[in-house]
Amino acid sequence: MQKKIKIAAVQMKSIMKDTGHNLSKAINFIQEAALKGANIVCLPELFYSGYHLNKEEFFLLAERSDGPMYQVLSKVAKEKGVYILASFPEKADLPGVIYNSSMLINDKGSIAGNMRKVYLWGKEKLIFREGDRFPVFDTPLGKIGILICYDAEFPEPVRIMALKGAQLILIPSVWSLGAKHRWDIDLTAGALYNLLFIAGINTIGDGACGNSKVVSPRGEILIEASVDREEIIYCDIDLGDVEKTRMEIPYMQDFKHETFSIDALNKF
């Protein structure tokens, strides 16, 4: 496992329904980040389509996980030798079903993992099918989890991923200005309570709060972006700090696993 990695969080604004423009812009950011030595380049939630669309528009733009967006980004990932986190409306095998998904493409151009948003916010419930699991992907960079925006507002998903061995959780988002205080709290608390790294990748404009950031296992903000500018923030992290921090702060050692089960919950 490569313990020291450079994360690039791309805070970009998408043009609604213009997948060609959004993909081209993302590739420019990815190439810039690769030149600066990034190991993993992360894009915001639904960067490919834009977020503020209706049901019919999302259905028209949805693609399979091996579709055109993946095919293009696969080549870029392989050429530049970087991992790419890319979020998109995913067309399922079952006709008429789509997910709000985020795939992790590795530096060989293959899909290392795909996360389907579990907790849908507001009108999303009328558009997308909910995901039903919180996977952790074992990669040469480390053990990586992905949550999508509202997923991070619940404490259990981060803890589940921590118990599955996650060292880094990536959170692509379209997070609003009105809830910015929750963005700040959810990311730092999630990192501290579970003693792992969290990177939140947000968009700007259309009421979003920007402020993408990387948080350490101690709940310290290592770097954060502006609230209103397109930019890339970079953060060098050492995943060895996860184990080191857990030796110093015994949350995970003292955690009572038997209380975090269906049987335990049914007692109340």
C-alpha cells in the first residue's frame, strides 16, 4: 500500500445538461492536477450532468457505468497515471431505474469501485433509486470509501466504512450555502469520531457553498477552498497517520461492536 498520497479536490461548476462541456472542463482540471503530482483527482457530485435537473433530463443523460463518460475518463486516468473520482447519473440494468452514483477509476483505467447514493435528499427521492450499501474499496493507494453529499449527514455510514477498514473517505457533493455550517461540522466530526481522513469535494454557484476541504483523522482542517471560486486544492496525506492517531486516541479500540448491531438495536 502507498501510504503517502496527494489528493486533488476539483471545485468546479457544471453547466446543466451540457455533459460535453462538463467532461472537457473536468479533463483540463485532471490534467493540471496530474502535472502537479496528484495521485487521486476528485470531482463534485453529478459533475457530468449538473445537479439541478428534472427527472426526464436526468433519464436522458444517464449512462451505464461502462458508458461514454467512463470510456473517456478511463483513457485519461491511464495516460496520466492517476485515480479519478467521477460522479454521474447511472443507468441501471433494470429499465427506468437510475442511481446518483460516483465511480472510482484507477490509474490503469479500470473501475476500482462504484458507490450509489444511499440517502437521497428532497426531490432526489422522486428521480433516483436508493443505493443499499457502504462499500470500501481496497486499492494500492489505501482503503477508500465514497459517500455522496447527504450520506455524510448521518453518523452511521462513516462508522460502517471505518469498521470495514476505510482510511480515507471521499465525499463528492452539491452542498448548499444555507447548510454550510453542517458541511463544516459533518466532515470534521466524521473524520475525528472515526479517526480517518475525509475529503469533501463541493461545487459552486446555484446556491452551493464551495469550501471543499480535506480533514485529518484528528478532525483538523488541512486545507479548504473558497466559497465561490473554481479551483483545485491539493493535500499531501500519510495514511499511516490513521493507525498512529488510533493509537493515541482509543475511540476504535474502546468501541463496543456488540452495541452496533440489529440485535442490540432491537432491545430498545
